[in-house]
Amino acid sequence: MSLVVHHLEHSRSQRVLWLLEELGVPYELRLYRRDARTRLAPPELKAVHPLGKSPVITHGDVTVAESAAILEYLAETFPPAPDGELAGLVPAPGTAAHRDNRFWMHVAEGSLMNWVVMKLVFVNIPQQRMPFFARPIAREISRQVLRRFVDPNIDTVLELLDHTLRDRPWLTGERLALADFQMSFAVEAALALGGPDTAARHPHITAYRERYRSRPAYQRALAKGGPEIMGL
């Protein structure tokens, strides 16, 4: 069966490419471009999955959407060698690593990316077309929402993540796990939006980012799919 990754530029599907490169699984890459004006996914993705979003994969007659579901499907369908470098990809049930993996798989989208997306929205609101007299109001509302709600929630997650990574190279310990692939996009987005100050305040996250960026499989994924975050 042929495996096809329906990849939207500058999107979460980059972590799917990274996992496939690590596993050494052959796949076909179909690249979709964002609308130049809206930056949304093109309607062609609706033909692949009703959500019309990326990532989504097709594997024979099987279609899987949503990052976490795809990562889990790939790990189950193409399990790594039990004695290889990726042996910890899905930690054994009942272990601390298994619990950590499950926790961070959910944190990436449930507790971090939702606030990062909200930050992106409010950062961009003052830049939208509007009557000149409305712009100062929009700017102040956005500033207050970011200061009071969005940034504190992002900081809470980043502080926990930084604390976790202070004495381990990966989220579950010494080995790469699915949670690291899931978290990579959230880390890229949070640090890109936060700027140099955010990176400086979280040195263990910054070092973690450099570790996964330096992996040959990650670099191959970038070469094929392009940068995860626009402008990087």
C-alpha cells in the first residue's frame, strides 16, 4: 500500500514528515499551498478529508487526520526495531515514560497550541483593515487580552516544559517518544511568536529545540516540506 502525506506548507504536518524520516518509511509527499490572502488551506484538502485541513495521510484505503492520531497510527503500523534508537517511541504501558508521553501528547495541542493560536490572532487584529479611529481601540483591547490571559497561559506551559527538560534530553527521558514529535511544532510556534526574550527565559526548551533540529531526519523533513513556521 502506498503512503501519501498531504502536506500543507507551514503547518503541523511537518512533524509527520519528521517521524516518517526517522522511521525510514517510504512515502509520497503531496504539497498544498496556502491561500495567498487568507493563509488558509486550499479547498482541495476537503477532497481528502472532510475537515479540509492538514496533516492528513492516506494509506491504501485508510485516511487518518489529526497529528496525534497520525503519529500513533504510524507508530503502530511501522513499529521501530525493539533494540534500535527509536525503541522508546511508544513507551511500555504502566511505566512513568508512558504516562509522560501521554501527558505531553495532550499538552502540545490542548494546553499550548490553543493559546499560541490565540496569540497569533490578537497580534494580528490591529493590523487588519479598519476605520482609523478604531485602530487604537483594537490595539489596546488586543494588548490587554494578551497581557492578562494569553501570555500568562503560554508562560505557564513553557515554564513546566522548561523545568521538565532541565535534566532529560527528551520529554519522556533518554529516548525520543511520540510526544517529542507532537510537541515540536508547538515549541517552534511559541518561541517564534515570543521572540528572543522567550527563548532566553527558557534555556532548556531552546536546547531541546536545537537537539531535534540537529537530527538528520528532521533536516530531511525540512528539506522536503519546508519550514514549519512562516519566516523561519
